[in-house]
Amino acid sequence: MQSKNIYQLFNQQKKQIAVLIDPDKAQRNNIFSFISNIDEYVDYYFVGGSLLSEQNTEKTILEIKKHTAKPIVIFPGNGMQISTHADAILLLSLISGRNPELLIGHHVQYASILQQSNLEIIPTGYLLIDGGITTTVSYMSNTTPIPQHKPEIAALTALAGTQLGLSCMYLEAGSGALVPVSTDTIATVKSQINVPLIVGGGIRNKAQIQAAFDAGADIVVIGTAIEEGKNLFA
């Protein structure tokens, strides 16, 4: 159903920006003004969150599609957040934790629904990195983030994920993190993998975006800073 090859776009030899929109926080009547201010700088819109409902996901995606031709990628907080109106879904496997439901359990439950959806499925290794506070995703997933001062653990975890066949890696400090993923962690992980590297959480200014890119991130995800009205693209 979808014509865009999102994973092929992920593999472009250029740095890219994704804006994460949480449907439970998004005000659908303001999405036009929101997108019009940033769309020329954005490569993807990620839609998802840790607590949201399927209904909010679908409505938000439909509203976003009215105002942009940029790819919309589902960043699911749970398996119910599936909408055929998106272009792709990051099929997250939380490989930094030991919660079996988030490694494979939820995937089994929703495999048939995904198979019938015609969404482009991007198997993604999801690694939680300590962002200085307990974030919603670490609390809801009941997992302990990888310490910032242990980049080798993150790197070996990501390497193992690629050996298992996961096609991209996502380093996540969590929404509202006090500090973003360190450049040391990004660089160490990037040195061990040959798949696209996505980095998000705690990124609030242009210097942090550039630092993540310089360290090896292929895609930087911005969420909270945009929600707070900060113009990182001026």
C-alpha cells in the first residue's frame, strides 16, 4: 500500500532529523501551524508514546498527513498503536532490558495484525540509556537503562542485535531526560554496527543535535524540545 521505502531513506548518506509527536500531547487543531513552522527541516515524523491509545494514534496520523508529504513512522509504545495510514513502523525489540514481553512477547501477539497492515516493518534494536532521571519508558518497561559511563555495554548490545538480524539501532535516553545520550556512547556503538543509528531523548538545542551527528548518529529524534515550543531550526 505504501510507496515510500523508508528503510532505504534511513540508509541515505546524509544526516537526518525526525520529530517525535506524542498523540496524547498533540493538539490536533494546532498541527497545521506546528508542521508549517518546521516541515522544511524535518525528514520524518515519528508518532508514538509510552501511554497513548490506538484511537489517538490514528487520528493524529491522519491529521499530520493533511499537512505534510514527509514519511510518517509509528514509534509504538505498545502493539495496539498500529495504523495503516502511516508509512512504516519501527518494530522495537528492547534489547537493553531483560523483559521477555518487550523482546518478543508483544511481537507474537500482534504479528498477524502487522502482516495484514502492509506497513513497512523496520526491525529495530531499542536500547535505553540512562538520561539522569527515571523516564516513562524505563518505568513502563520495567527495565534498567544502560549507564552512560558504560558505552561498551551499549556497543556490544547493539552488535548482538545486528547479529540477530535487527536492521537499525535506536539509542534512547527517554522523553524529558536530563541529559542526552553521550557522544562517547554514540561513537562507541557506531563503531560496532553497520546499520542506521537513531538517537533520541534529552536533545534540546542545536549544539546537542550537531554533537550527536558528529559522534555518528544518522537520525536525531527531537520531541520534548519541540513540544515546549523551542525553535531549533531558526
